[in-house]
Amino acid sequence: MARVVILTGSPHFEGASQKLADNFEKGIKEAGNEVYRYDAGLQSESQPHFLQLEHAPGMEVGIPDNDLVEKEVIPKLLEADIVVLVSSLYYFGLNAQLKTVIDRFYDYNHELKDKKMVFMMAGYGAQEDMDAVKLHIHKLSNYMRWQMIDEIYADDSWNDQKLAKFTQKAYKLGRSIK
């Protein structure tokens, strides 16, 4: 049994990248794995990842006292065997909500090394529109010393038939991990 952390970034309920994550999660649970999921893009104002500090000279952002990333997500990541990152394509890159959580890894780089990784992305563009993200994810994987299990880049995700093939692939990938 693997301990799996799924981090998503899309702010859209029932969006294409959420469907990838949902199907992967279904498969990975059916395979008997322990799963923790954090949907960064679906957090409310009561659970922000950071706070804009208007009256703090020299400071742009701060971490709130009720910070869920520090209190819950990071401890789960430290225990995880596999990290799954799921993003929608925003201007040829990761969405900001997921990137904000990834940037929080910095204080834990050493402790987070040597895990396995899955990356999934959905976008309305073509495969070539995801090239910058592919480079970014490979650099992140190498930097963190994470072994890439697999990647799914669901292009033209507005096309329900094409998206269904990618979500089925995500499900089968989840089922294959023991």
C-alpha cells in the first residue's frame, strides 16, 4: 500500500483537471492505497494559502495562523510515498493556486526528496501548448529527486470524447499503483 497525496489547483468544480484527479483518485483507492487530497483552487477565504499584507513594510505576503498547508498538507507530503500534482493549463503554465502550494515546499526540500511523482494537466490547447509545463515539471522532478511514474497531458479538454480517454487513462494509472 502506498501513501499518496494528490494536490490540485483548479478553481473550477467539475473542471477538466478535476475530472482527471477524480478518476485517478478513484483508481488509486480501488488499488488499496491510502489517499490524501488537497484542492488548492477550491479553498474558501477562510482557508487561504497566504495573506496579502497591506500594512507590513517590506512584506508582500504572510502565512495565516489557520494555515491548512502548513498544518495538514505539508505533514501529509512528508509521510507520502507518491505526490500527484494536477493542474489546468493557464497561459502555458501551472495555475497559480497549485503553484502557491508547490512554492511552500521550499522549507522542506530535503525532507521531501526521493518520492515518486505523477503529473496530470488539462487544457484547451494542443500538446505543444504544454511544452513549457513539461519542461517545468521535469525540472521540478529532478530538483526534488522525485521519480516520475507517469504524466498525462489532456489537450483539447473541451472535447468531451477526448477528455473521456484521458480520464480513463488517469483511472487506469491510479489502479496500476500498488
